[in-house]
Amino acid sequence: MSKILHGMAVQTEILSRLKPRIDKLKRPPGLAVVLTGADPASEIYVRTKIKACAELGILSEKITPAETATTEDLVALVEELNRRPDIDGILVQMPLPKHVDTRRVLETVAADKDADGFHPINVGYLVAGKKAPRACTPVGIIELLKFYQIPMAGAHAVVLGRSDIVGKPMALMLLHQNATVTICHSRTVNLPEMCRQADILVAAIGRTGFVTADYIKPGATVVDVGINRVTDGAEAGRFGRSEEFARSGKTLVGDVHPLDMARVAGAYTPVPGGVGPLTIAMLMSNTVELAERHQGAA
């Protein structure tokens, strides 16, 4: 029977380790969250992040520019936050409106206030194996694998997806854990065959139930990063989510077919409740680490 890798247990342990570190600081860590526009999913994510801050004793400030805000408006806002001594971490919630130069806004965040680990300087530190804020979802996955004692050293890990937020940093972090890493994507030839070689398969391709049984080596560990909303009853039934769909008219499915994953994998993360809680936990961890640096405690 497959082992389910629940993220909440890992989140609880990570947050419990942060509390004594926060208590030692001269002032509480400060996190600024910039939420532009009214994207419903982004609003839910931000609410969850602010709730986690409150429970830990991290001061959070939610800033909500209008959807019409320009690149210049957001750059000026971030520069102001960079100058504030009470703000240790800055998070610019994605996605930004289409008319905004996202890269320019993200790169305006000071490297030593980069709670998301996206700044080119911090990405460079990741490549070099130096201590710096790490992209929250990939580093959360590393913590999950450690918590459940999934061997990474010597394992063949396949990362399906090459985004700057998950795929690329995930591959680097697994490499630092001495895994042999292959990165696959939409242009990879013989994609199912490549994925089926993985002892650890990380799926972050953004396509609902894309990874089916023929992508998974029997007994492999599968980490499903995707979170896709399904609003069609027939599709929900295909993924074994008919009951949930009947209750609410919608359901969430990852990038891996949930029935196939449960049947073939040796261990896997559920959607929801797998990777999601770890992204929040590592955002909190990055913020505390930045506060320690700013206060000379690290």
C-alpha cells in the first residue's frame, strides 16, 4: 500500500522550530505582502500566509495596489519597503497584472529582503551552495523528503517542469542532496519513458492529471506540486473525485492522476494537503532567517 506524505505534519515541525528563534529576537520579524488586483486564488494564498504570520508572532503588512497599478508604481512601492527597517521580508504575490513587467518588480526587491528566494543574487547563492533564502516550494519539498526519510543521495530524481519558481531550483536542491537529476519538460522526447526512470518524481508542469501510470516507476516517490481547479463533473469523475464534486461543484487535482499515483507509487503527496503547507512554512522560515540577519542574530 502506498504511503501518503502529508504536508501538515512537516509544517507543524518546521513552525515549532521557528518559535524559539522568534522569541530570541529584539523585535518581531516583519513581512510585507504586496497583493495587486483581485485574483481570488491569490487572495486565498495571501490570507493563509497572513494567518500563519499571526500564529507565529511575525508582524505582517498587507499592501493592496489597484489592478491598474503600473510597473513604475510597484517598483516605487517595493523600493519604499526596501528602505523600511521594520520589514525583513517582502513577498510580491504572483501573478501580477499582464501589463506589469513582473521580472523588473521582483528584481527590485532587495536580495536581503527576498522572502521568496527569487532574486538573481539568491539564485546564484543556491547554485554555489551558499546560505541564502531559498524558493519556498522546492525547499519545502526537500524538508518533506527528509521528514519522511526518503533517500535522496544516489537516487535518480526527475523534475517535470522547468519554471524559475519550482523546476529549476528544485533540480539544484536535489543535486545538493547528491541525487542524480534529470529535468524534463513539454519538449522532452519519450517523456513517459524518462519519467518512469525516476526513484523520485517531482511533477510541476501545470496540467491537470497529466502524469498517468505510464510515467511512474512502480514504488517510486511522487511529489505532486500542481494544484488545478476542476469544475467539470465528468472530469472530476475521471479523477475519482465525484463525491467531492457533488458536494461543492468543484474539486482540486494536481499534475498527477490521483488514482494512478495511489496505485503505482510507493509514496506520494496528496492534493490538496501535500506540498501546499510546506510552501507557507518555508516562507515563514525565510522571513525569520532574514530577521535574524538584520538583527545580528545569525
